[in-house]
Amino acid sequence: MNALQSLGGWTLDSVQRWGRAAVFLGQILLNIPSVIVRFRLAVVQVFSVGVLTLIIILVSGLFVGMVLGLQGYNTLVDFGAESSLGLVVALSLTRELGPVLTALLFAGRAGSALTAEIGLMKATEQLAAMEMMAVDPVSRVIAPRFVAGFLSMPLLAALFTAIGIWGGHLVGVGVLGVDSGQYWTAMQNGVDVYDDVLNGVIKSVVFGFVVTWIAVFEGHDATPTSEGVSRATTRTVVNASLAVLGLDFVLTSLMFD
Amino acid sequence: MKRSVIELWVGLFVVAGLVALGVLAFKVGNLSGTDIRDTYAVTAHFDNIGGLSAKAPVTLAGVRIGRVSGIKIDSDNYRAVVELSIDRKYDNLPLDTSASILTQGLLGAQYVGVEPGADEEYLKNGSQIEITQSAIVLEQMLGQFLFGQAQGDK
């Protein structure tokens, strides 16, 4: 009986959370015009969400590209196909690794920061104080952060992919001796702008939307205590990563059949 | 940090991101380069197209002049109909041009090679290439070879 009751309670809780998240998203989207009017608010957030995430994105992208170059070369050289190295590196990065790894890093670096910041604002009653002054916290605090995350993700993913391809070139051409012309030609013949590059960008836009949504919602929905904020931060990283991986499977099966 | 510094960084970030997107589109995806837009379509009938697929290159003397835009079956004579989109720059291919399905290297991807004939008239949109050579299917060739060996042993 007790187990049944707790199952019911859990179900009601999660349905309520989904409902709150959806309503919250609706409020954010309604407030996007006010962000466009005061775009400087979003610019400051692009700094903390995008620019401060740059370093980890660039370093990870470089190393992922270098590892792809190394592993791809070791496999391809057995078939005498090392001239396709550029294609292997570019396709893996534009289609999958670029958007997905960027989104995971973005959730860890920027998403957790967003949740902690908003959660602390709630815990220290700054959001309540804003409401007292008739300032809508959603339009003043949440929506600019949402827009910033949504705008930053595709740019970060593009930078990750570009520097990864360069990293693959660095290892493949510089160290392992693949011909530079073959590296680029194989890539240019095999990568399609719409099928591969554009679909990767669409993926990164979707991931940016979902990760930022989860991050600001968890922050806004956090229990206003130190423990509540820390839990909310953890939930952001876990849920956003799971959402990215799950959505990636769905998007891949829709895009590349 | 001062507001102007923050804005400068954001500006740099946006420019760098857009440049990366541009690199992906033009350098990696080759948006500008060999993508052929202005084309005319001709068809060619083959007995067997092997592993030819849509978007495979069409080459003349090794130079890419177009791509395979569609593959279907002619249900009247059960032959494969391959539609080739050829760049309008190369609109002086003679009417008796031949097309054959070739393989890049021994195991590479398949493509269509065209060999110009000597006719006075040129191929135009909708014409059909009459002289074709099908793909060489490695298994069939091996089969024939082994069969021939076995016959010879008797």
C-alpha cells in the first residue's frame, strides 16, 4: 500500500514538474520580444555563457580532432585508404561529435552556472524582491539568459567542429604524413553542405534550446536552500546530458536515413 | 569587468563563431567549389549499374563535369535508367557519346565516365546516351573465371 502510494506521489510530482517546465518555457518565449528591445542584457549573458565556455570548447575540440586523426589513420591505413582521413574526421565531427560533445560540455560549464546563479537568486530572495518592485524576473533575468544560451550553442559547436578538423589535419598531415591536398579534397568531395553541415547546425540549435531550457528551469524551480541549489545544479547536468544524448539519437534517425 | 570589454569579447566570439560556420560551409562542405548548379539532364540505359548511387560523379577524361541525379528501372525492358546532370558549360558533347560505369581504384566508389563520339549534333536536355557499358561486377567475373578454370581442367 505504501509502495503504491509513493509511486502515485512520484508520478504526480513528475507530471507537475513537466507542466511547470512547459508553462515556464511559454513565459520565457512570450518574453523574448522584451529581450530584443533591451538586447544589452543578453549580450552580457552571452559573455558568461558563451565566451567563458570558449576555452574548454576549443581545447576539447582540438584534442577530439587530434584523436580522431590518430585513430582514423590507424584503421584506414590497413586498407590503404588513409587519403580518406579528412572525410572521416569531418563527417564524424559535423554530424555527431561537434554538436553532441559541445552540448555536453555546454551543459557542464554553462548550464550548471546558469542553474546555480538563478537558484541562488531565488534562495537569497532576489527574484522575490524584483517582483516586489514590479520587475518581472522572467523578462529581466531568465529570458536574456535563455536567448544567450540559445544563440551561443550553434557558434560554440561550429568552433568545436572547425578546430577539430584542424586538429585532425595537424596530426594526420603534420605527424602521420597524409597528403594535405588529399585530406581536404576527400573532405570536400564527401561532405555535403546541406546534408551534413546544415544538419549539424540544426542539431546544435536544438541542443542549445533544450540545455538552456533545462538549466534555467531547474534554477527557477530549485528548493531555495543551499542543498536545493546544489541538487538543482546536479539535476541540470544529468538531465541535460541525457536529453542531449536521447535527442541526438532521434535527430540522427530523422536526418540521416 | 567593464561593460565595453565584455561587449568586445562578445563581438569577437560572435565573429569567430560565424567565421567557423563559414569555414564549415565553404572549406569543408565546399559550397562554392565544384557544386554544379546550372545543368542539363540526359539519360543512359544500362544492363547493370553495379554499386552506382545517386550523386556519384560524371567525368569526362577524368574531369568531373556533372553528377548522377537519379536512378530508376525502365519497366518495359527491365534495364536501369540513369539520369545524368551535366554542367551547362559542357554542352558540346556529341550525340554518339558513350557512357560507362567505372570504379575508382579496385574497390573504390563507382562513377560514370563519358567518352565523346564524333557526331555533328550535340546532346541536349532530355536526350539519351545510346552507347553504354555496364558496371563490371567483380563476383560475376570471378565466377566466370573459376568456371573457365574448372572447364579447362577436364
